[in-house]
Amino acid sequence: MTTTRSTQAAVTRSGPGLLIPAVTTVALFAVSLIIGVAFTGNVYANPFGDGNDIQQYFADNATAVRWVAFFQLGSAITLAEFTAAAWSRLREFSAKITDGVAVGTIGGTIAALFLALNSILQWTLTQASVTGDQPLVRAMNFLFFGLGGPAHVAGLGLMVLGFGVTSMVLGIVPRWFGIASIVVCVLCELSTITVLTEAASPFIPLGRFTALIWIIVAAVMLRRARPAA
């Protein structure tokens, strides 16, 4: 029995940390937004706007957009690390991989992947051989917006729902946190309506930023939680 408990304790201590990837994910994304606003005046080129304006945006702000892409790529990588850390942490409280943990892990993985692809597209849009072709720039900007907008945010929503509700069911976070996770998920998933109408685009930042706040709060709560004896 002593050996078993020692082995379990070793497994508990072996998981990756939560707080560092959580803070890094949010910080890198925040830096990318600050650079975008400070050096280009906008967070991104509105894909629903005028084609000439979109083309000019990437042609005039190539260096700044590359830096935005760089920091968002870093945020995607640390988001994947946070997802793995959350999966590992919840496994300490339940040997069984529940549906919620699976949903959270898949959601976080999807969100990280789409944000990474979004970053690479931003980088591609700054190349001189691309910016000279207006139809190509506009088409790629729609893809860039879709990947980093509704697709990425919808993935965040699944991650929040899966990890948040599972943590509540396991009794390691307060009930209010589980309910808040459901609300954040709904906001994130509503962003997918942007595919049907531009009017739903405000749900993208609303879901994104509430999910980023959730990541920090979840990291703190899960870090403090202790498995039952």
C-alpha cells in the first residue's frame, strides 16, 4: 500500500504546470493586439471591407503584421501546452478519462491549431509576391479571419466547457465556476454565427476575451486543488 501511494504521489508531481502556460498564452496574445493597434491602428484588416483597403493594409504594415503573427503563433503553442497540462491535472482527480476531459482536450487542441494556422496565414499575407494580387489577398484574408475568429473561438469554447464542467462535477472547483464555464462556452459558440452573418462578429472578441480570463482563473483554481486522500 505504501508503494502504491508513493507511486501515485510521484505521478501527481510529474504533470506539467498550469499557471505558466496560462499566463504566457494570454500575455503573448495581448502583446500581439497591442502591436496591431499601436503600429497599424487596427487589430486586423476587416475582410468585409473594401478590397483596396485590405490590400493596402498588408502592403503598408507588413513588418507589424509579421510581429503580430509571431506572438500569436507563440500564444497558440502555449495554449496547446496549457491544454495538455489541464488534461494531466484533471487525471490526478480521476483515473478515468471522462467525456468532459476529452471534449476539453479536443477543444483546446483545435483552438491552438486554428490560431497557429491563422498566424501562418498572416505571415503569408505580408509577402510581396502575395500583396500585389488583390483577389488573392482578399480571399486569404477571409480564411485568416475565419481560422482566427469563429473557428479558433469555438475551439476555446469546447475547452472551457469540457474542463470547467468536469472540474465542477469532480468537486474541485466551486459550482459558480462550472456555471461560468457554460456561459463562456455559449458566448464562444455564438461566434460561429459569423459564418452566416457579419452582424454576429461581436461574439468573436466577447467569447475570446472571456475565455482568456477563464484560462487564468482555471489555472489558479486547478493549481490549488488537491486530490482527496
